[in-house]
Amino acid sequence: MQRFKVDTIDAFNAAQAPGDREICDLIRAAIAANLPEAESKIWHAHPVWFLAGNPIVGYSKLKSCIRLLFWSGQSFTASGLAPEGTFKAAEKRYTAPEEVDPAEIARWVEESRTVQWDYKNLMKKGRLERLTLP
């Protein structure tokens, strides 16, 4: 488990054990290749990508795995993600680098462009609303 604050995605990945670092690097490369227009940064201590200020995808270190999270993933038509939490997020957990399928991540990333819930304004509105995107 990460025990110190990191300010960049490079530092987050470097802080992981070798196998987890490889998973993080593979996930990051797949996201960056398929979502180049997104802003990426450390948010709540984890790498997260945003479109128009709305969190889209990120990953984190859990005790036994690396978790890839799509904030609106429960609404995707592409399969392979498991529901996470009480909102619309969905996840995929990885315990070994060979489990990471860049083509699968690319499908989810592509869908994340047009299937989004408005997490950016959740606190202000007090409810989660589906965004209408092209």
C-alpha cells in the first residue's frame, strides 16, 4: 500500500512494487493512447483522467490488486467491468501484467467519451445526472 504522497502519475507508478508498476504502466499507456485529449493528474492520491473537468477513468492500488475504475462504467454496453460503489462506477481488477488487455481498455475508453454521468457537479446538484454528449 502506498504510504507517502505523490504528485505525478510517474511518481505513483514508480512507488508500486515491480509487478504492480508494470500493470500501472500498461494501463496508463492504454488510456493515454486512446484518450489523448483528456487531462490527467493525481486526484485523491490516484491517477485520474478528466474530460471537461469530469472524471472519466483512473486506477488505484488496493491491497491485493490494481483497480481500473471507470466512473460511468455501469452504463457501458461493452462487457468486462464489475459494478463498484453506489453510483455508476465500474471496475476491473488486475493481479498480473498479463491480465491487462489494451484492446479491452481501448473499448471502455472509447465508450467513456460518450457515456458519462456528471460527477463534476454531483456535490453542487446533490444528484447524479447523465450527460448528453455527441
